[in-house]
Amino acid sequence: MIVDKHGSPLSSVDNLKPDTRHGMILYVEDVSVSFDGFKALNDLNLYIGDGELRCLIGANGAGKTTLMDVITGKTRPDKGKVSFGQQIDLLELDESEIARAGIGRKFQKPTVFEALSVFENIELSLSGDKGIWSSLFHKLSGEQQDKIDEVLQTIGLTAEQHYPAGRLSHGQKQWLEIGMLLAAEPRLLLVDEPVAGMTAQETERTAELLTSLAGKHSVVVVEHDMAFVRSIARKVTVLHQGTVLAEGSMDEIQENKDVREVYLGEEEA
Ligand SMILES: Nc1ncnc2c1ncn2[C@@H]1O[C@H](COP(=O)(O)OP(=O)(O)OP(=O)(O)O)[C@@H](O)[C@H]1O
Ligand SMILES: [Mg+2]
């Protein structure tokens, strides 16, 4: 067994970088998931480009969250292939290995440490962190301090860095959680319904934030708020009954006959 300098086992995943030479960070191919015979995902194919910001839409139950569960190792598909870059087979890794390989996930409900400051919350999430003990009792390096400052600036909470996280608004907590993900330096970020419950102003700020992440990170955003999707979307994928119904720009999606029938049509009705 290979161990690191702290004596912890060093899994090979810690040294793996996704191979994106073909321009793709994520490959999902022919993936099916069933729950008691019901197909939540049905021969799904999805490719996410390196540095891309992709929006994923679809009616309730279309399979969006299940897809994120498969990518992050929470749910195992019945069949198919899921790889991070060309070579890292995600179906062979467990949830924590997938996170360490560079895939961060933001759940809908913020899960920040309310009693700790905004700064400390981010500190705890720094990449290469060896746990709460070393984070709270060892002095930060200049590099770590710079990283936290950079994250605070990205999420717009520099002025609030010494507040206990419990005092933040709902929207600010969501940004803090995105910041905690960023501190771990993920290559791919999965964000499920980020603007649910936000004010209009917070929603707008979140659009700017997610847009600013693209390029440095690849981001997949699931959201029902169509005005929000339109404001950030480049390429949109529409899921329906566990499979991809359409893919394209927001305008293409809205013109698509199948989409109008099964999805946007429902909203108008
Ligand atoms: N653990 C589970 N056991 C049984 N059925 C499940 C499970 N998880 C999801 N499902 C079912 O799979 C289908 C897809 O669910 P999923 O949560 O992926 O949809 P979604 O697109 O995220 O919907 P929403 O927009 O409402 O969040 C639904 O019919 C759901 O009831
Ligand atoms: Mg969902």
C-alpha cells in the first residue's frame, strides 16, 4: 500500500487528472437506471465539454437528479458507461473518490456550518485538506489564504467573511456553499436547482456567478426557472422520461416541436 506523508493510504485517484484532450470532461453513454422496474434513466447519452456551462431542464421526474446521482456515485446504473475525461471510469469509484477526482456537487439545501464564520467554512473545504483538526489548528499558508480570498471574491462574500454563516441570507448561504465547492478546486461542478427560493436580485447574482465559473470549471446546472436558464444558457439539454429529448441553444429548444409538446407546452397550459 502506498501512503502519503501523513500515513494515509494514497489512492491512485488522487493522482489522476481527467484526460480532456478530445475537449470533453464528461461522457455518459447508454446509461439506464431502474427503480422497481421503473426506468428513471433510459439509454441516456450526454457529453459535457471541458469548461462548458450546460443547463439541464425537464419536467418533474424526468431523471435530472438521478443523472447527478449516477455521475457522483450515489446511484449505480444498471448499464452504460460514465467517464470523467476519456479515461477515468466513474463507475469504478465510490462517492468520496469521485469527489477527490474533481467532481463537486451542490445539493438544493445549503449545508454550511452555521456556527462557523464564512471564512472558516471555506477554509474547511480547501483542496488537500486533511480534516477539521488540521484546518482549525494549523496556520494557513500564504497560498491557502490567497485561495480563500479568491473564493470569497468570486462568491461576493468578502465583506461578510467574519460573519457566522448562520446569519447569512438564504441566497448568501447558497453562494457560500458554491464557494466551499470551489475551494476544493473541482474540474466539474454539478448544481441542482440553485435559485429555488432566491429573491430576484439573488437569482441575478447567481447567474453572474455561475457564468463566471465557466471556462475555469465545467458546470452542469439543473433548474426549473426558465428565465434564469435563458439568462445563463449556452447549450441546453432537455431530459424527458430518462432520456435526452433535445439539445441546443435556448431558442432552438423553444422552437423544437417535441419539446413544445411534452414540456414547454405543459407550462403554457
Ligand atoms: N431512490 C428512488 N427510488 C425509487 N424511485 C426513484 C428514486 N429516485 C428517483 N426515483 C424516481 O425516478 C424518477 C426520476 O426522478 P428524479 O428525481 O431524477 O427526477 P428530476 O428530473 O430530478 O425531477 P425534479 O425536477 O422533480 O427534481 C421519478 O419518477 C422518481 O420518482
Ligand atoms: Mg430533481
